[in-house]
Amino acid sequence: MICLIQRATYGKVEVAGETIGEIEKGMVVLTGFQPDDDLETVRKMTHKLLHYRLFSDAEDKMNLNVQQVAGDLLLVPQFTLAADTRKGLRPSFSSSAPPDKAKQLFDQFVAEVSSTYLPPQTGRFGADMQVSLTNDGPVTFWLEI
């Protein structure tokens, strides 16, 4: 499981011109799944994501997590994160989880985050989404379990 997390002052996902998810201060999380990912992987990533310290404290050090700053989460499924780009000029998606499994894992991820913190805003699995954000910093990290 891969999460590309971005500290944001704003984030939004649109599908066919309709806003389906929108946040203020928090994290925009692009999420990809690999074939061996399972519920345990999702639980580990949920813990890491909710406790990862990327927000500044009073001394301007990255010591606070999203829960400590009461930040929002925008979870966006993005299968291209798991692509194999080591060879050639075209990505291979053999390292991505099959769509049915990835959808199930994304739904589990949303449920885990909801049961641990606040219900997140989300993108729509399999949709042609337009994602926009204001990256704060910029601060971006690649998390992988």
C-alpha cells in the first residue's frame, strides 16, 4: 500500500464538474494498492497516516499529526501510484492490485480512518477525477507499507 500525503490548506475532488470531496487544512492522500495488500496492511497504514508528524508546532518544527491539529483528510484512490516505472517509457500496472481488490481495500481504508478519527472526504474509485489542492510548504511524503 502506498500513500502520497500532502499537507494542504485546501483540497478538492471533482467528477464531471461536481465537487464530491473538499477539505480545508489537513492532508490530501493519494492512495494506491499492491497485489499483496490486505486488511492488516490497511490497518498499519491507517495508524501511520494518522500519527505521521507533518504539521508544525509552536516552534515551527514538524511535530504534530493531523489529529493534533484537528485537520481534515481527503482520501483519493490512485492506482497509478503502484505502477512499475523502472523499464521503458510506458508504465506497467502489473504491480497494482486488481481493480476489484483495490476498491475493496480503499473502502476498508475509508472505514478504518472513519472508525479511528473523523470520516474523511473521498474521491470516487474508478472515476475520472480532477484533484486540486494548495500544498502547504510544500510538504509531501511517500508512505509505503
